[in-house]
Amino acid sequence: MRKLLLPRIIRMVWVLGVFPSCQPERAFDRPSPDCKGFGLPPITLQDLKGYYPGQTVRITDALQWEGYVVSSDAASNLFGEVYLQDHPREPTGGLALLIDLSDTHALLPVGSRVAINLKGLYLGRSGGAFELGGAFPSFGNLGVGRLPATQFTAHVTLLCEEAQEPEPVPLTIPELSETALNTLVALEGVEFIREEAGLPFATPGQQTRRTLEDCFGHSIQVRNSGYSDFHDALLPAGHGRAIGLLGAFRNRYELLLMEPEDLFLDQPRCDEQFSTQTSDQILISEIADPDNLPEARFIELFNASDSPVPLRGWELRRYTNANPTPGVSVALDGLEIAPGGVVVLSASPEVFEATYGFAPHRGVAGNGPADSNGDDSMELVDPFGNVVDAFGVPGVDGTGTSHEFEDGRALRNRDVLAGSPVFDPGQWTIYNDSGGNGTLLLPRNAPGDFNPGVH
């Protein structure tokens, strides 16, 4: 972020002319610092959120909430919105204050602590993110709109303490949650997708969304304004860290930039970091189809070698029932297996975490290798198209065979240290609900009968 704009006496003058209704007013007096704010009883952010009944509501109690400014519209990428969080470091949450003013960075410098007079303001929620402002009726519904500029000083005042530089909370894309909405975050290990790297930040005059992703396929959109000072600058092509405000759009997270200097993308991209290699010591170690909870299915891979193996270019294929051609496949780019380590894939990562107590290494598509009902075949394929390991026989329905694990578990024997391109039932201990053909008639239940993450 830009360095703090330390408090100084500034008087903005009214700008004559007619402004379109979609644009904020451009001038107002900076509020005079006051150590007591509005002198109203203070309220915590959590208590303030408790006023929200599930729909936009007008606050009628005489209360004030105090927060720290973590946004700046100095580069014109934000319009009519000020982001506040409850602490400059390690916040528990934040709010967006919608107000019909621009150049708010001169009135409310980044890092300054402000008091908000809540009485008469409207509290709402958009995409999971809480907002304060004026009333905005729309098609019979009430939402939060921009507070008129004339009401600014009646509801917002600077507190007299010295501004503090906010510290963005470092997070990865999978770690994002609603508690971080409207706060300053630093996304680690990200890059703009290959198709967008080198494009302008935004199309002139239009709000434009670009996409950041990590090395594991997780992505988040970046919202940029076509009126920003840097809209025609080019997106960096490297990998690294992106600092911004966490917002929400249509119930999906998005990152709001304040200036291009908040991007530190100067490292090699993911596809340059992970080399392409093969190994016959990467093998399928466990496949699960719990009898009591199908959503807790998973597939596990094991590295029996003494070296880490990046899985760039690798994939898992599933042959459903008796189909001789693969159906849903899973690309393993961005994953790396440590020596003696495993990676676990799940088609229902939230259920997996709730069941087994930790998150899978990657969430993948349903009806694929991590979501088998026990009568399918799998192949592990290296970057050069070679089948390194196989479970089952493609083209043969597993029902009643040596590779049926319906309502059970297929567990690779611990003495197997290399993959087998042709299925060898002697390398497996297989549990199911029917028995026969060398399998065990012993259905398995999650979580107790499984141990994902350990082999």
C-alpha cells in the first residue's frame, strides 16, 4: 500500500456543477479529530453485526462503532466506499461504509481510527459482506446505498489518536473465509492466469474482473475500475503476493486493489517452479467408499521414493463401470509429494474435513477418481502419457471381482514400493459388502475405518 497520508489540515471546497447520480460528490470538509468521537456508547463489531436480522435494517439506537480505515481511493479504483476493520492488525472483521463522496483518502487517511454514529444508518449484507450507509429502495426491496454527502460529518468523525499502518493478513486462496470480508489481506502464492497476464487492468470506462490463481488451481477474481488511474497499465505476468481488500460478488470472493504497487508478482510462475518428471514410485495407496457416508470418499497417492516428486503434467483417470475409455480425469499440476508422503484428493472437501479432521490436499470434481462407488478402475498417468500405476481393469465392471471395494476400502499393502501399470490384486487388501475373489466381506465406516494422510 501507499505510505500513510498523515493527518494534516485540509479544507476541500465544493465543486460547482452537476454530478451524475452514479458518481460520488468530490468535496467535503475533513472532520476535526475528537478523542471521544460522538460521545455515544461504543459497540463491538460483533454486536453491531448482531443488529442484522437477515435483511437490511435501520439502526435506531444511539451507539457508535470505532474502526480503522484500510482503504484508499487515491488511484480511483474505489468509488464511494470506505473499508473499516476493527483492528489495524489481526482484525476479527470489517465493514464497508458506502458514502456519496470521492477523494475520501484525503478526509479519512489509511490507518486513521474513526468513530461511526450508527443511529439512522442502514445495515445490510451483500454476498456475505456487511455494509453501512443510506437507504436504497429497489423493486420493493430495501438495500444499503450511499449515504448522502451532507450527512457525512453527522455520522463519521476522526478520533484523535495517531494513524497506524494496517498490516494485511497473509492468507492463501483456500484459507479465505467470511470473517476476512472487508479487511485488508495479502494473498500468497498467486499469479494472473496465463490468458490475462499482460492485458490492461481494466477496459476503459468499464468495471473489469481479472483472475488470480494459485499453483493448485484455486482462483479469485480481481475487481478493477475502467476509470482508475492505472486502468491501462498491464497486468504483471509473475508469481507472488497480492494485497487488497477482500470483497464478495454474487457470493464469491473477490479482491479489490487500491493501486498496482500492491502487487508483488515478480517470481517465476507456477509452471516454471514445478519441473516435469516421472517416477515409478508414485502409486495409488488408498481408495475409500465409506458405507455410512459416501460424501467422505477419497483417493490417496503415496511417494515411496527418497525425493520429492512434483506432479506437474500427471493425471488420475477413472474408468466407470465397464467403460473401456476414461471418464472424468483429474489433473495433478501444482501438487508435490514429499519423500514418504501422501496427497489426498476429495470431491467433497468440506465433508472430508468435517469427517477426518483435516482438509484434503485438493478438492476435485465429482464422479471422478476421488468419488468412486467401488466398481470402477483407476490409472495414474505421468506427464509423458505412461501408466505408472493401475487399480482394477479398464473395461471390466468391478462388481463381484477382485477390485470391488463398494461400501469399503482398497488399501495398498505397505510392502509395495513401486507402481504397477497392470493391476495386481496381490498388492491390495480390499474390503467390500459382498466378499469373494480375494476380497474381505467387511464394509467400512468413516472415519474410524480409514486413515487418509497416512500410509
